[in-house]
Amino acid sequence: MKILKLPKEKLDLFASVVQQFGELHAPVEQDGKYVFKRLMRWSDARLEYDRTILPPKKYFLPPRETLFRYRPGEGFVPHTEGLDQRIILFGVHACDVYAINILDRVFAGKYPDPYYQARRKHIAIIGIDCSPDKHCFCRSMRADFVDHGFDLFFYDTGDYYQALVGTALGDDMVLATGSLFEPVDGTDIDDYKRRSWNKRRAFQLEVEIRDLPEIFEMEYQSEIWEELGEKCLSCGSCSMVCPTCYCYDVADHVELGSRAGRRARSWDSCLFASHALVASGENFRGPRASRIKFRFYHKQRGFVAEYGRPSCVGCGRCISACPVGIDVVQVIDRLRRVQDVASR
Amino acid sequence: MSKPTVGIFGLTGCAGDQLVILNCEDRLLDIVALIDIRDFLMASSENDEGCPLDIALVEGAVLSRRDADKLRAIRQRSKILVALGTCAVWGGVAAMDRGKDRARLLEEVYGEIGLTYDSSPAQALHEVVKVDLGIAGCPIEKEHFIAAVAALLNGDTPLYPEYPVCTECRMRENNCLLIERGELCCGPITAGGCEARCPELRVPCVGCRGPAGDTNVPSFVAMLEQKGFDRQQLAARLRTFAPEGVAQ
């Protein structure tokens, strides 16, 4: 991996040069919150942000998307509009890059998803390091650092951004800027280590994920699931804002006066009563408690069995987006707590 | 194949849903090319008031014997009856205080003569006759009406979102009025399908589309009480559009 540094005052110059590689999108402020948006001017970018309302997932798996159009007797035509649009996501946090790497495994695995893959190929990612706030627990989820999945990744070390070059495209971006980037020296290495150390100490939240799937297995009958079921509003907010929730619903939208139409997908949530409802009327997860339980089990246990790690990256979005304050860290802490049953 | 015969009717309501149909201006010609609208008083002075109908679309709630008789007659001549709008589907605004003493209300509004009026507590259509399909909304969404016509013509029923307004509000990446501003937003318990039109404009959801498919009202109310809203205020807001079974 190539490591270079960019003087901070040259960042805007870099941003203007890099636009030749695609349309620039970055976090911008929206009433005190942040959203990834197309930049109208570089000064709108907010690189010191906590988290965006929606994760970058929306670029690779849009909330709603037409898959193909169909017409009886003619078959179907895939909807490919916009799939090859070149975009640069500037300022993606490590946890969100990690989440995209997780989505890669899902959408490039057993059932490759051409829509996702096309977008992933055409959207560049320039990551940026961040400081944890009260909802961040990415370090516990091993997602506070990424070594792949980005084209460039910037670390703020005071007067410079140190840049990890992740791909050939990232390298092209560096080369296109001429001599903006400089080699790192011993002082820079110390600056990086200092930053790494400081970040590590800044976390206010911590969870232990070692043996967590086993504890989930043991606590399958825990009363906590009923309690959460009574609290959960099934509003789906946690799934919408989750960088690794990838469930979608597929429906045909028939045209007026014909049997032709379009097939589209939209984000779904396992918290919805309709999620596990099948054609016979059977619902495999009817009660709300079984639905929220499923969400936790899939993230923290099922995904580990399938992919070797939890699908949660500790971004804290579900904690800040839940209207009734359901908090994944508190749930895990409670599951881990010794009940002291013997002394009862 | 002959075009299906259709009737569009209004009981007690604001006629807003029928207006939405008339407002499908760029699609109206397509629609009338596919269906034979025989009875639609709001749009035509010449109607066939007795013919059998393949599809009847009925807006408004039942608020009188006259409404109930009219609805039963429509049901009798129709193969498929569609409840159009939140009043028809849930009772709507008129059903807000239907537990109250009707005679007292009539007297309060109209004076003594009110007692002679044909007036009954508001009922949703399904409380009076069998309803085959409901399209909620105050008013309904144009696209939902067109989707219903398109699906019914194919012998199918349209699918509408059962998830709440929050889902679409999050998809649109709006700031949360409930969490960030502590406003009384009914998004979590109200049926989606409106693309969170109001919260998108920073206006809290009043619940005009009626309850979502799966609502957790006790938890919703407890959360709002914690924010400092009193129970009565909440009950009034919740009862504006939702039937008492859902919002007690």
C-alpha cells in the first residue's frame, strides 16, 4: 500500500482536479444532520461530520430501483440507466467503507447482483478518518479501520492529510494532481501513530463481540426479546439507516391497460409484519418480538456463521434513529450480564 | 371484450378523493378508454343510476340512514366495491368523536331542529357492507388510484405499503421531527404510501392515511408522554384519523 501526504491547504485543489474522475458527492449539512449529496461547490462539503442520515449504501442499492421492464411476448429489458454513472464519494468513514465491503460479499457472492456490481465499479470512494461520538462503537466491531474497499483514504494528521492509496484508480487520482502529494517522513509516521492512539482512546462505547454468537444462542429464550417486541414500533427506521441491511422487496408495477409493466425493488425491513409473510398466508415471524429478535440474530449471529463476522459495523445510526430508544449496545450488554440465577 | 362498467360515488365527505380522480388530467383519456364510467355524479349530470357495475368506487363515510341505504344499493349492483380515501376505509375525521352523545352534538350545532335530522355516528364502509379493496389517503394518491384500475383490469388487486410513514421518510433522508425536534409526528403508526410528503416539508405527520399495517400504539404513546405530551392531547391527535380500535 502506498502512503502519501497532502498539505491541508491543497485539499480544495485536489478536489477540483479529482472531478475529472466523476461527479463529486460528499456529506453536506442538513439542519444539523448530514447527508451525502452532489456538491454544487466544494465549500459545501463537511468532512468533519458525525454520521450521515443514510449510509453510502443508497448509492449502490438505491431505496427504490427499477430492475427491468417486461411486455408479454417480448420478454424483458433490464433497466440499466444510470448504472455506469461515474461518482466520487468523498469523505466516507471507515465503518461505512467496511459496510460496503460487507455488502460486496453479499451482492457478489452466491447470487451476484449486476445492478449493485455495476454501481460499485463506477463509484469511487475517498475515505476519511473520523473521531467517535457517543453512539460510535465501530472499534468493538473491528470496523474502525479498513485496509481495502476504497480508492483513497485520508487521515487528518494536523497540517496534512495522510493518504492511503487503495486502488489503481486512487493512484491515478494522485498522479493527475501532479505534485500535490508528498512522500511521508519519520515525523509523519509519528503523527499517524499519535492520531491512531488518540482515536483508540476516544471511544465512549464498547461491546465485546468475541463469543457473542454463542451467548446469543444461549439467550434465545431470554425475556429481553419480548420486552423489545413490546417497545419496537416496527417503523423500519433502523433498517433504512443501517449500512448493511440489504433486504429488499420486489413487486411488479403493471401499466394501465396492459399486462406489461416494470419490476422494481425497494428497501424492506425484517421488522415489518409483511417481511416473512408468504402466499399461503403463513407468517414465519408474526409477533413483533420474533421480528426484532431476528434482526439482532441475523446481524450478530447468523451473519457470523455465514460470513465469519457480524454484519453490524458499529456506526451508531440505528441507535440515533430509533424513536423509542432501542440501543444495540445496551441489548448486547444486557445479554452478556451475569444474571446470578443461583443466588435467587 | 366490453369495457368494465364503473360507478364513482360519494357519501358524507369532502369529495376530495373524487376530485383526485378528476385531477388525473394527463391520464383521464387513457382511463376512460379502458373503463365505462356509467355513474359519476360529480363529473356528469347524465348517469345510469341502476345499471349493474363491475367496479364501484365509494368515497366518504356513512353518516346517515340515507348514506347507509345508498351504500347498500351500490353494493347490490356491484361486483367489486372499493373504499376510496381514509373516511371510507377508516371512518376518517367524522368518526373522531363517534362515542359522544349524538343527540347532544346535533342540538349543539343545529339547535333543537337538529334532533329531527337523519344523522348517525360515522362508520367506515366495511362496517356496513363488504368491502373488497381499500385505498386510504386524505386524499388518495393519484398513482394509487391508477394502480388500482390497472390491477383490477387484470383481475388482480394492487399492493399498497403497509409499512409506516417513517420508512419512506427515512428513504428520503429527512431529519426526524420526532427525535430531533420533539414534535408530535404520527409517522411511526401511520400507513406509508405518501412518500412522507409532510415531514419532507418539516410538517409533522397528522396520520391522515390511517393506521399502518402493524402499529404499536402503547409504545408510541409512552414515548410521547416521556417527551412531555399529555394523554388527552395525544388521544385527540390519534383519534383524528384512526378508528378507536387502533387508537384508544
